[in-house]
Amino acid sequence: MFFDFGIKDVIDIFLVALILFYIYRLMKESRSLNVFIGIMVFVLVWLFVSQVLEMRLLGSILDKLVSVGVIGLIVLFKDEIRKFLYELGERQRVRRLFNFFLRRKDNAGRKDKSKIMPIVWACMDMAKGKVGALIVIERATPLDDIVQTGELIDANINKLLIENIFFKNSPLHDGAMVISKRRIKAAGCILPVSHNMDIPKELGLRHRAALGISQASDAIAVVVSEETGRISVAIKGNFRLRLSAEDLESILTEEMSQQ
């Protein structure tokens, strides 16, 4: 029976290996790789003791630790678990399936640039004056937890309002602005910072925060550098740097039309 090895077993091993590789990559990005290695060593010891050596007493103790440890792992890695489930649902085919059943009737309104151009114009003016800014545009993933970290505004998207919020003497200029449902929802918000080591050193904390929120959600993060005045956009964990007004308008129009 040990050599009764079929295609089902090959698929089983492949899927387990794929899951372990994905978890390994996720832990590496979140600087939890040593914890992951420690868990894998513990699991191997547990399997060896309980299944190979069949030590009942030690095996039962390890069984209890595993049952309690699962709850601890859920608490310890809640952010990684959330990211895993989010990325699973973010897959293009899954989203297409849901969009097929949940398609809205206001598709024409999504292509309306009246809510995009004030953002573009404000970013261009702030870039000329080297005024730092970080604007997060919510899409399918709710950002209510991010909104609660800042000051509620709930105003129409307005070029002058955006520039005033990020003015250097404004009390809210250091945080992020969140735009939700075609309105400025909040400002001065705190974002999760990305720990990606591949980010160019010349990019500052605003860029790390922009990349962090783009990794944790499907939001669009627009950054204006205070040092260089350059405009960047972070989407799905990737940067698009040194954008012109036309580039920014094109990206926002394209990405927001896919909601």
C-alpha cells in the first residue's frame, strides 16, 4: 500500500508544496520568516514523535500544544491571514465571476473624469511647489479602519481643498487623505508601512506607506514627493514613478474604471 502512488497523490503533494511556498513568501515579506521556520520544525517534530515513533505521552502533549497553538497563530498572524485571503479574492478570474453577478448599472458614470481631474490638477500644483502629499483612493476593499485613524471631512473632491490640506503648515499635511465613494472622506490618516527591502532608498516614508496600503488592499495611492516634487502611484504592491499629468490622468481613469 505504501507504493500505491497515483496522480491524486502527485496533485496532493503539489498543492501542499504550493501552499507552503506561498506562506513562506508571505512570511518573508512580513519579516516573520524565522517564526515560520520555527513552526515548520515544530510540526515535523510533532509528526515524527506521534506518527513514526508513536510516543503516546509526548505525542499527546504535543497534540494539546498544536490545538492551542492554532488559536495563537491566528492571533499572531492575523494581518498575514487577512492579506492571504484578500489576494485570493483579488485574483482576476474570481473578481470577474463576482462582477458578472454583481454588475452595476452605473458603468457610464465610472468613466466620468470630473472626480479625477481635481486630483490630477492638485498633484501637479503641489509637485511644482514641492509640497508633499499622499492620497489614497478606495476601490473594492473598504478602508474604514484607515479612515478612523484620521480626521473625518466628508467633502466633495476639490482641488483647492486638497492643496490646503497638504499645505506645509496644515496640521493634517503629514498624514494620508482617503477618497471614498467620490468624496474626500478623511485626512491625516495613518497607513501601514511596507517592509519591502526592494524599495529604492531615495523613496521616503510616504512612498513606503503608499506601497503598504496598496499591498494590503486594492486602493490606489498617489504620492507627491516633498524632496523632488515627483509624482508616483502605488497599485497592487507596485510603483509607477516619475509620472506626468497625462500619465496620472490615464492611470486613474483606467484603474477607477475597473471597479
